Amino acid sequence: MYSGAMPGSVESIAVAAQESELPKAVGEIEVTDGGLVGDRYGGAGDITLIAAEALEGLRTDTGIELTHEESRRQVLTRGIDLNALVGKRFTVGSVECEGAELCEPCNHLQSLTKPGVLRGLVHRGGLRADIVAPGRIVVGDSIIGANP
């Protein structure tokens, strides 16, 4: 799939003020202890990431095109193995995070998108990470963590 070599990078950031709306791309975002400022989950204390390679793999394996925004994950990454970050500390821009758990796809995500998304994103649906230290994330920032 991809090497997972460190560092990776932030390709896109997307947030939605309300659960019912499709997240919108932003060039940068402030992150507090509570989460991404302006996002519907801004008080949850975490951040969600998905790899661009996972969305490309979904398209290759199933023919399903899913945009970053449709994935409902806040940060689109490239060049880093997100699954390997569970239980590890890493930084996204100036934000320090700790990988909490994989974001396995759910029926709700599939109901908002396309049939086949649930199965196609198993074990590559992204990562939920706790925010350890707030900061700012800008598209193009590095994602740096310890090698697994």
C-alpha cells in the first residue's frame, strides 16, 4: 500500500459546524484541548485522520470514489501509516496527539455515502487520536511520530 515512512504530510483539512452538513475544506485550523475550532465535534478532545492512500485504495479495489470530505474525517494525510500510530505520540503541524483507536467505518457513514464503503474501508478507515497539546494545523504541515 504505502511505506509509512516518517514524516507524512497534511493534504487537506475539512470541518463541519453541524452533523448534518458535509465538511468543508479549510486551509488551516486552530486546535484546542477540546478539538478543532469550528467543527461539530470541537469539544470531544480528539481529531480524526484518514490516509489519501486509503481513499485511493478504496477506488482501486472497489471502484468507489469517496472524497476526503465524504469520509467525514477531519485531516487527510499522505505518506504515513495511520494504523501504526495507535498508542503512539505524534505531531500534526504543531498539535501533539496520541493515537487512540482505528476509525473503522460504520453503517452511518455508508448511509451518508455509497454502498460498499463499509466493507471497502475496513482496517483503513482512519485514526482517532487524542489531543495532548493544542496548536495549529496548516495544509502541507508534516506529521511526525516515532517509527513503529
